Amino acid sequence: MDEKKTTPEKEAALKNLRDQFKGTDTSTQINLLAAALRLCSSITTYEASRWLDIYHPAGRIKDLRDAGFEILTLWTVVKTEANVSHRIGRYVLIREPQQEQAA
């Protein structure tokens, strides 16, 4: 069982990032999640929900994948603040979409 908790440094970085993105619309959440993956290289569904205020992380990950991001899902178990273990996804950024080059 993987009981790794979010480090205080990562929590602070995610909160800081969240404060830079105003709004809760889908587009803002997609951009916020992409920025978090770039910054941290991986993020769990719990971290995205708790620290980024993204309440459907899997949907936003699908949106990023549809946009060409290569993101790996690893299953992990974490304990919530209520001391309950949950199996959740850890999303790992492998590669961003190729930028189209001007001719």
C-alpha cells in the first residue's frame, strides 16, 4: 500500500498555481492541470481535487489526452484526511503534444 502524502512543498506549489488561474470553467481547469503536470511531473486525483479545486480530474486528463498529451495513469492507495484508504490514479506527464512548426 502506498501511503505517500503530498509534501508541504508540493501542496504550497499547487495552491500557488491554483491562485494564478482564475475561474472554474473547463478550459481553465484543463490549463491549470497541464501547468501542474509540467511543474510537478505527476499529480493524483486527490491532489487535483484538494489543492487545485478540480473536481473531475479524470475528465480533464481525458481532455488533455485528446489534445495530444501523453499521460500515464498509475494506481496508488492514499489515506484521506478522514483516515480512509482510497485507490486513486496518479497521472504522470510523459510527453506534451508536438508543436506544429511554421513552414
